[in-house]
Amino acid sequence: MEATSSHSSLCSYEQYKETADWLLKHTSHRPKVAIVCGSGLGGLADLLDNKTAFPYEDIPHFPTSTVTGHAGQLVFGRLQGQECVCMQGRFHFYEGYNIHKVTYPVRVFRLLGVEALIVTNAAGGLNDSYKVGDIMLIKDHINMPGFAGQNPLCGHNDERFGVRFPCMSDAYDREMRELAKKTAKEQGCDSFLQEGVYCMLAGPSYETIAECRLLQMLGADAVGMSTVPEVLVARHCGLRVLGLSLITNKAVTDYDSSEKANHEEVLKTTKHRTQDLQKLVSEIITKI
Ligand SMILES: *[C@@H]1O[C@H](CO)[C@@H](O)[C@H](O)[C@H]1NC(C)=O
Ligand SMILES: *[C@@H]1O[C@H](CO)[C@@H](O)[C@H](O)[C@H]1NC(C)=O
């Protein structure tokens, strides 16, 4: 039982270290904040000043990204004076990456000296009171792939990153959420700011009507195909986490509805509300 596929695909501490050292050698930026840009939200990285960008394929041991709408580079720079690093394009489990590869960058961030992780995503709204274009602060998550044995922390635990059984009841930093709410108010976007529970499914197929109804019953407010693995690994290695979901479509829960989820709609909506979300994130960053 020892040599399961998840064990053999574990990345070693030395690999993460090699990647981090390579990056530190190739840039003088020393970010304290890392941002993971979700579907259609890669524009955040374009806002950085004094940018240095590394295509994923140039970075030792880095996986490479394949989905349309994901650029695939690591961008270092300053956002309103604050040094940060952006993942422009993330790795998804549904692309066929091993769950450890999906979260690879997070431990590299830790070794770069990053202390806080901001994760963004595009998600489907399950809560009836949510509207398309709302921004949801993630308060908590439901890790569906985890229920099925897909947790990035499975396998040998390296104590240099964190403990064997990390706590997750405080996964989404309360102070950072309060800061986000205050900032949203100042910017006049509190009218479309929500706070709720994000549920991750593996994808790539969207949810059936029965599945949406089930998730609603479980207390999920939004559903998507990312974020949770990164958050688990970030918390394990002691990063503070802020999560933001852009609600790009409403989950279909009615058999008489003719609506259908599609990726183009997701990208179109994100374009529309992207400005607000970018403004919010860059303002939050100056205050962290
Ligand atoms: C801009 O980035 C370069 C390369 O990383 C660095 O050498 C330089 O000091 C930076 N300039 C400013 C004003 O931050
Ligand atoms: C939906 O969101 C509203 C507003 O955030 C919240 O008050 C409510 O409890 C949520 N509904 C469910 C069923 O969780």
C-alpha cells in the first residue's frame, strides 16, 4: 500500500527549494503577498509596476497551464508600493495534474518569504440571493475532492512545511476578511459583496441540477473547480489566506429552466466585474 500513485508523485523539499532559489536569483523582488488569479482575472498581474514575468515553462519544476483564459506566468512586481507575486493562470486538477502539482507554487511562495496568499476564482452562485457579478468573500469551504481522497496533504508529511494534521477551522483569516469588507465599503462595492461558503468539485463537467440542490442543502453558497487545494497547502505552511469568488453564473436548480452553464459566459461576466475586483484586491494589499 505504501507506493500509491500519490506517494510517488510527491514533490521533495529540495525541488521546492530549487525553484524558490532559482526565482530569488532571477529577480530582486521579495514579495510578502502572493495572488492566485482565477479564470479571466489574470488582469490583476497587469496592474503591477516594475514587473518581472517568468513563463511557467521557464521555471524549474513548475507545471505548465493549458486552459483558455489562463496565461501561465509568474509575475513579480509592486502593487501600490507593496511587493507581490501573481500567478497569472493556475493549475487545475481537471487538467490532469496530480493534486500535489496543482499546489506546487504555494510552497514555493512560502520559501520566497511570502506571508499572505490571496486566492481568486470564478464560481457559480448557489445561494438564491446571489446575483451574477457579486463578489463573495470566502468564509469557509467544503472540500469535495477531499471526501474522495484527493487532498494535497496526503502522503509523507514534511515537518519543514507544517504539521501532519493541520487545523482548518480558521482557514480564511478573519482579520483579512474584515479588512476586505471595510475596503469594499470605502470603494462603494459593498452592495455586491457577499460572504459565504465555497464548495470545490473536481470538474471539468459542470454540476447537474440534482448536484446543485445537494450542495445547497449542504450549506454551500458558491461552487467552483479550484482554490481549495491551494488553501489547504497554504494553511499547512502557515500562510494567511484571503479568498474571493466572482459569481459569474447562477447554478441551475430548476428542471424547467432552459439556462445552461458555459465557459464563455463565465469569461464574459468576469471581464465586466473584473475592474471592481482588481481595485478591491489592490486596495486590500496596501493595507495588509
Ligand atoms: C525594478 O526591478 C528591477 C529588477 O527586478 C530592480 O533591479 C529595480 O531595483 C526595481 N526598481 C524599482 C524602482 O523598484
Ligand atoms: C444566502 O446569503 C444570504 C446573504 O449573505 C445569507 O443571509 C443566507 O443565509 C444565505 N442562504 C443560505 C441558504 O445559506
